[in-house]
Amino acid sequence: MSLRDDQILRYSRHILLPQVGGTGQETLLAAAVLVVGAGGLGSAVLQYLAAAGIGRIGIVDDDIVDLSNLQRQVIHDMASLGRRKVDSAAARVTALNPDVVVERVPARLTADTAPELVAAYDMVVDGSDNFATRYLLNDACFAARRPLVSAAMLRFEGQVSTFKPYLGAPHPCYRCAFPEPPPAGTIPSCSQAGVIGALPGWLGSLQAAEVVKELLGIGQSLSGRLVMVDALATTMRSIGLPKDPDCPLCGMAAARRPEVHDVGA
């Protein structure tokens, strides 16, 4: 692939970076990334991945745009009310960068659809808002050997990490850090407890940066680390996430019994 003159201008600030250059930008243009969730996190992720020139972006979401979304889901606007989020988000991505091929999946991810869908992309970004989808994506990405960039948030706090457990030690999976979903009702959702509007933009931007790093193989991966963000204190700190040798998905016992790796929570 060779860059067109307009692409050299569009991506010039990337090309100037020694870690990216023209070859790196060509890599981004040839890449395919699946983004699950076109809400608060997805709003930032999708726009920055489109601006970066990711060649093919899949958007998974079964929801429609509601007025309460617009406080933080900035990829949508008043004209989007009542539209499917995948359609609204796809329109914004295309308007921002016509180089990008957008693939829309207006459905909730399931154990039946996740394996084939995940395998069709180079990387996956989890911008979902529920534990079932997080565990489902973790398992599907492990089976397909795809990097997963995950984030979660509530009120004024959030966290971001990258999971590549198929590489073996020391790379953990989501289940290594959080073996089981919390009991229903113990952790409120954003719709129940609230979230400051700018927080998903902060976290989603971090996710987009990690995607670019992973695709280009530059910098220090977040695999094995969890970045914790506190918007009230305006702080970020990184803690280690060790691989759990007893993890039922990617631990030593599971590795000896690969046939038991069911996809799903």
C-alpha cells in the first residue's frame, strides 16, 4: 500500500513520529478493529480510531439514541435521537474520515455470534456497560488470539487495561483479575449511580491510544497492568495485574484441558 497525497497530508502528524512514519500509517490503514458499544466510551474510541485512519471499524450496539445519552455520548447529537446508535456512530465516523470502512452490527453480542465476529478483526475494544459482555469478549478474544482493550467506569472513577492472555505468562486475562461477575445488584450501573460526562472521553481516548500502540507494536503495552483514573482527584495510577495460574480460562490447568474453554460468562 502507498499513501495518496491527501493521506500524506491528513496523517502528517502521525507520519512525523519516528515510531509511526509512513509505514506505520499504512499499517493502521490496513488494520481492522471491532468496537463493542457506541456509547460513552465508544464515542471517544470510534472518533479517534477513525481520525487515526484505522481502515476497517466494526461497531456493535443494539441500542437507540436517547436524550439522556447526550451528556457523555458525544458521537451522537440531537438529530440522532431515536436512531440506532450504530447508524448514528457510523455516520459520524464516515463524515470524519471517508477512508474508513464501517461495518455495523445492530445487535447485542451473544455467545453464538461473538467467536466469528471477533475473529474477523485484528483487535477488539470493549466499550460495553455490563459484565456479561465483558466476560464474553474476554473469552472470545482468548479463543481467537485477539488483543482486547477494555475499560469500565462509574461516577468519577474508571479503569483501562489490555488483555493478551494467549501469549502465556505473564499476560493475564480479564478473569485473572476478576474471576467471577459480582452478584446481581451489588454494583450499580451508570444509569443508576451516574457518571461525570467527560470521564468516558478520558478513558476512551486512552483505549484508542492503546489500540494504535498495539497495532504498531510500539511503547509499553498495558497487558499486565491496570490504569486507574480518578476524575475528582485528577489522578492516574498503574497497578500490576498478575496472571492467575488457576484461572479457569487461561491458567495452567485450563491449558491442559483446552476443550473446556467455553465462550461466555
